[in-house]
Amino acid sequence: MRNSEQIFDELLVLNAQSGDKAAFGLLVKRWHDRVCRQINWMVHDKDLAQDLGQECWISIGKSITKLDDPNKFGSWLLRIAHNKTVDYLRKNKRHQEILNEISLDNRDRETAIDVDKEALYAKLQTALSVLDQGHKQVLKMHYLNGISVLQISEILAIPMGTVKSRLFKARQQMRNIINQNKE
């Protein structure tokens, strides 16, 4: 069953497709933070994430009429953000290492005041650094951004089974690494 937020987004999309600028503005207001978080997760630079987010909205404004199913707006939007970010990173080789080296968000580090939390954070960071990029990506999208398996599948253009498999393997690998560090 769809919730009221999804239905409201669908109505906004339909109105925006009809040329309603206020509806498009509400979509931007409702989704901009999620888009910027998704981008920032990849580039680790909030200012750059804001800039790329603006570029995404320009593209979306130009192509929103091409979206056939308003129900898929969220995954369509995040896929555009993902693709724009990957394109940017490919074009800017100085950021290439960021694609391969993804660390936990600095906010997580600042909130880990307790020694136990800091130790756990270090273990998680070590475990994440061992994972390959594909496993890190789905793990972070699902657990840090709260994106569903179906939406991840649509955003990354991979089968749902692959997303589930990557999540399972990533959790298993992280569990093994953390348990090895306990000994």
C-alpha cells in the first residue's frame, strides 16, 4: 500500500509535467536534501554536492515530461543524481579515488563520543574499507539513506537479486571482519 507522501509526490509530478512551476518547486523542496545526500555520499564534498544537485534539478526540469510513471519519480530522480555524479567523477580524475575509497560520514565520527562507539566506528570503517565499491554502494544506499532494494535496483540499473546478493555478502563480510577484530 502506498503512503500519503508517495501519492502527494505523484500529484506534484503530474502537475509539474503539466507546467505547474509551483508543483515543481515543491518537488525540489521535498527531494533536494535526499539528492544532495546521495551525491555527497559519493563525492564527500557538501558544496560540490549542492552544485551537482542543482545540475540534476535543471536536467529534471527539462525532462520531467518524459517520465511515464509518476510513481517512479524518486528512483528516477536518484538515478539521474547518481549518473550525473558518476559522470562528474569520471571527468575529474582528481576525484577518481573517491569512487574507490568511501568512508563513513564525518557526522557519524563527531557523534561517536563514547569510547565504545569510537571503537565500533573504527571497526565499521575498517570493514567498509575492505568491501568492494559495489557492495559499499548498496550497503550505504540501503542503510544510511533508507533506499529500498527495488529503488536501488532501479537507480543502479541492476536486478533486484543482485542488490539483495550484494547486501547479503556485504553484511556477511562486515560481520566476519568485525568478529576477527574481536579476537
